[in-house]
Amino acid sequence: MAAPAAACLIFSGVFTFFGCHVLKREIIFIDIALAQLAALGVTLADTFEHQHSEAEILLFSLFAVLAGAGFFSYTRRFTNRIPQEAIIGIIYVVGASVALLIASQSVHGAEHLRNILNGSILWVTWPRVMILLGVVTLVAIPHWIYRDRFWELSVHYRKDGQQGSKHLIWDFLFYLSLGLVIVTSVKTAGIFLIFAFLIVPAVVGALFSTRFLFQLIIGSFVSAIVSMSGLILSFKLDLPTGATLVCCFGLAFFVSLFLRKNSHIENKPH
């Protein structure tokens, strides 16, 4: 259980960070769209008849995510006419449909799609954890150096929508860095669990604070506790790990709503 627990702790920190940005930008389904593109790359590689190395599969996924990051950055300039969530939704459903078509050509297609959706985090190995930690460290460097710049863009994301070309490179770097983490984790965590890690802790943090740092601390703490509890529950009861963790995150969300409703904490904007 040590390696899965370590992976969950890494996910808790990095996805809560990105989740706070995604909530502020109001592009909630961007991660599930990028995860679907990464999964499309994995499906494409796995459907070919000859065996691919892990590096080759990652390259397939990375190419798909690069295309998605570029496309989402470019289409931001059209937000005055088309909500970006609509564009994200189109990419997700098309990517999922293409993956279905490709998987239909493989005898193990249905099993592969199920694994991509639910993941297999319980069986993650230490080498995979170290790769994930290395990617997260690489991604963290530019986000720390330019943290004020990234946060300012997220805060004014809707307001600056018509100036998309002005912020094109920064948007691309944001989507690319999120995509890199997703590419590294999609086969381990699965699409559904990645979405839960990204959105639920950030939402819980936003319920109890308006300050980014406090949202990150609260969300990361909740994410770590919930994911550890879900892992233990899945192991003890012999339940599908991904689905169990997602349900635990859902329970944490409803409990947080109840607690926030009955609390008297009022937050002033930062």
C-alpha cells in the first residue's frame, strides 16, 4: 500500500493546485478533456499490433495533449462568442468517440477502455511514483517562479478573454503543464479519479476560504485524508479502487457542503 499511498499524496498536492486555478478560470471540464486526449494516445498505442515501450506510449499521449493545449489556448479568443466550456465539451466527446472507434479494432478494447476510465492505482509501482514525482517537480518550477503571473491570469481569465492572443503563450504553458501531469498519471489513476482529485478538493477549499493559499492547504489536506481512507476501504473490502476513491471524494464534498452551510465563517476576498 506504500506506493499507492505515495501516489495519492502527490496527486493531492498537484491536482489541488491546478484545481484552484481551474475553478477560478471556470473551465471545470478542461482536465477531463485533457485526460481523454491522453487516454486517446494510450488507446492508439495499445491498439497497434506490435508492443510499444512505456516511453513510446507516453509520447503518443503527450502528442495528443500538446495538440489539445494548443487548441484550447488558440480558441480562448472566441470566448466572447462561444463559451470555452462548449469547446472543451466538444473536444471531450469527439476524443472519447475516436477512442471507442480505435478500441473497437482490438480484441481487448473494452477492457482497455474500462481500465483507462477507472485506473489501477492500487497496483502502482515505485518506479512509476518516482516518474510522477519527477514530472511534478519539473512542472512546479515555472509555476513557482511565475506564480503571480499565472494566478493573475486565472483571476482575470474571463475579463481578458477577448485578448487571448496576448496571453496565448501563458495559457499554452498552463494547459501543457497540467497535461504533462495528466499524461503521467492517466494509466495509473484513470480519467474519473483524475477529475475527482482536481475538482473536489479545490471546491472544498473554496467553500471555506477565498484565499488561494488557504484553498490549496485545505484542499490538499482533505484530498490526502480522503484518498488514504478510500485506499484502505478499497483494500479491506476488495472494491474497485478508482470507483471507491471517487465515491469517497463525493462523500467528502457533501459533508463539506453540510458543514459550510451550518458554519458561521465569513471570508473576505483576498
